Amino acid sequence: MTKIRTRYAPSPTGRMHVGNLRSALYEFLIAKHDGGDFMLRIEDTDQERFVEEAVDIIYRTLEKTGLVHDEGPDKDGGYGPYVQSERMKTGIYMKYAKELIDKGEAYYCFCDKERLATLKTEVVEGKEISIYDKHCLSLSKEEVEANLAAGKPFVIRQNIPNEGTTTFHDELYGDITVENAELDDMILIKSDGYPTYNFANVVDDHTMNITHVVRGNEYLSSSPKYQRLYDAFGWQSPVYIHLPLITDENHKKLSKRSGHSSFEDLLEQGFVTEAVVNYIALLGWSPEDNREIFTLDELIKEFDYHRISKSPAVFDIVKLKWMNGEYIKAMDFDAFYEMAEPYLKAALKKDFDLKKIANMVKTRIEVFPDIAEHVDFFEELPEYSVEMYTHKKMKTNSETSLQVLKDMLPILEAQEDYSNDGLYQTLVKYVEEKGVKNGYVMWPIRTAVSGKQMTPAGATEIMEVLGKEESLRRIRKGIELLEQSV
Ligand code: GLU
């Protein structure tokens, strides 16, 4: 059996879109599931859209997500160069384009802008493209040679007959047959000498022995033209897997406007890399059971590309947040703290034991920015309503709360030990003396020291972090508030 070889072939034009990351992930998983090789190839033939920084983003993202490539520009595996602009310099694309010309499958075209502007146009996938009328196909060999000798600018076009049909196979979509008349004579080599993305992609996938190609289904419409190139060369095409579109909750294409369309956006919004990778794996693929949490190694083991679905994948940020929360809960504390610290520092300027606070929120947040709303009361006691002291289940109201706070104030003033344990023992002692339930005492104290209905920890843990002076100040404030109301 031939070794599986897949490639991630990004065009470095900007941030790494969730859809690109999904293609990379699936390519990686297909290769690794079968002990194959995963390769990185940089498709930079569109020099106008090239962004230098985007290349760094690609490397950073692959490294961060653990999609380690076996070969690429930085790791020679004998199939290089791995950057298309460098491959071009070896003359490989021109060589294959000329082979097609010799076979009658391609031709030189010398038409200038003015002539091209007069051609019929058609709207394909929202873009207006002109349909070339094969004008230059009729040039004689001598005319072509004279033009070339005179240095006339040219492109090389694929020669697609107007009759007949072309069929290609996709793993998800099955056999797709199109009328040749619908396929334009696309440019293979541009006037600047660069190959088009479409041509370089075919030449490279073949010459680099790629066995499986995974990409977004926006490329589906170009695939018959690829197939014709493979057939013209007498090459076997790789297995094609065109992935369903990723949409937002409104079934619109996931766009920049959604705010979470790229991997970097998601990291900036406080998502954990492993959770994002896990979630993206499920955007179009599902395991046999309903399991949802997978490490990358587990994905490698379970991933079977035959289980990829062709129905649109909805990017559900609510679900991703849930998943992220699960990853945060499972993280070891030091790793969690490292990520949480900047958010804690942004929310809390006073001198608190941030590790203790981090421990309180670890199981309560879904994404890191959630930290702020859980911890803000440490910094500043919020304005709160006296009604918060009334709690049916705890059997508390303003009067009982006032009594508890007044009883506890001198005890807590006298207390030296402001550790969680020390404070807890003191409060429980009072509970036992009064013969009441814990909540009867804890509720008003927690309300007074936090001013919040929901807190990430109990009364005594909060007081430990606030310290004696601030805890007492807040309890006195609670008494004042309650006295005004009863
Ligand atoms: N360079 C193309 C892109 O970035 C890759 C498409 C493919 O994988 O064939 O979209």
C-alpha cells in the first residue's frame, strides 16, 4: 500500500480562518491515523495578496495546535522546495505547461487587456469573470513563435473543449459530472510568469506524491478543471474531500464580522487552544458514539474520514464556550494560572492573593474574560439592595441578618486568625450556640462582604482574601444598610 501523504497548503493572505484550520487538522489526522506524512506547502503564487506576517501565523498556529508537519519549508523531506514561489524558480510549472501545449491541452494566449475587456462575462460565485473565446487557439505555430520572439506578453491557458463532459470524484459528494462548455479556459501561467494557484496546486500535489486533499467546498467548482489536468498528464488524482461550509448560527458563511472567524480571534477571546482544536474537529466530523471531548492523540486514533458529513457545519459559539469550560476545569492549576493571571490583574488592582482567587473561579468560567464578572467585588464592594439579605431557604431576612451581623461584628473584631479555617470555626461556633442552620449565618455574612447574590466562594474564603480590615468595613456597612431599612 502507498504511504498516505497529505498536505496543508495555505495561501498566506491573513489570519488563519477556522475553515483553514479545520482543513489542516483533517489533513493531519488522515495522515497520522495511518502513520502517514503531513506536509506544509506555502502557496504564495498570488503575489498581490501575499502577506509576510501570514506566514508566521501559519507556523505559529501549527505549532500551538500540535499539528506538527513532517515536511515543509523548514523541514526538508526530499520533495522541496515547499514554497511555490521557490518552486517556480526551478522552472517546474513552465515545464509542465509546455508539456500540455505539446499535447494540445493548453495554448499560448497573447490577447491584451483591451481585447479581454470586450469578452462576454459571467458571474461565477459572486465574481464576474470573462469567458475566453479561444481566440488564440487558432494561432499557427509560426505566429506563436514570432510573438514569443518579439517578447509579446502572454499567458498559457488550459484548452477545454466545448463539447462533452468531465467527471470527477469526491469522497463526500460522489461522482460529479459537468458540461465542458461550462468550464472556462483558465489561465495556467500568468503574464508575470507565475503559475495560477489552480495549476500549481495540481502539479505540486502530483509531484509531491500527495494521496489525500482536504479543502473547503468553495473549490468544488474548480475540480473538474483539475481533473482534466490530471487526465491530460496521465496522472492519478488524489482522493478529494471537499468539506462543507462552516456557517454561523444564522446559517450565513462564517465571516470576519462574527468576531470569531480566525484561530487568533478565538485565542484573544480567551479560548484554550486544545478546546478550539477539539471543537473544530467536530465541525463536519463525528465519531461513532456521541463522545465530544477528545485530545489530539485521541482524535488521531478515532478519526475516520469516511465519517465526515457534507451537511453544513454550524459554528456554535455557545457549544464552544461549554467545551472550553470543560477544558479549563481539567487544566492543571499552574497552566490555568498562567492564562488567568492577566485577566485577574486587569480586574484587580489591589494587593490580593491572586492564586487563591484563581482557584475560586477555575470551575466557574467558560472563557477567561468571564473572570472579571466573578471577581470584581473583591476590588470594590458593589452597591447592593438590602433585599439580598432575604433568602427563603436560608430562612433569613433583614431582621435576622442585622442580628447576625451585629452579633458577629465584635467576635470578628477580636479574631486574629483570618484564615478560611479559622473564620469558619468561629462562624460555626456561633451557629451551634444559636442552634440555627449554617446558611442562617453564612448568607448574611457572605452578602455583606461581597454585595453579590452569586460569588465564586463562600463567606469565609472571601474574607480570607479580603483580610480583616476590609472584611470588617464591609460588615459594618451591611449593618448600616440594614439599620436604615428595618
Ligand atoms: N491555497 C489554498 C487555500 O489556502 C489551498 C486549497 C487547497 O488545499 O487545495 O485556500
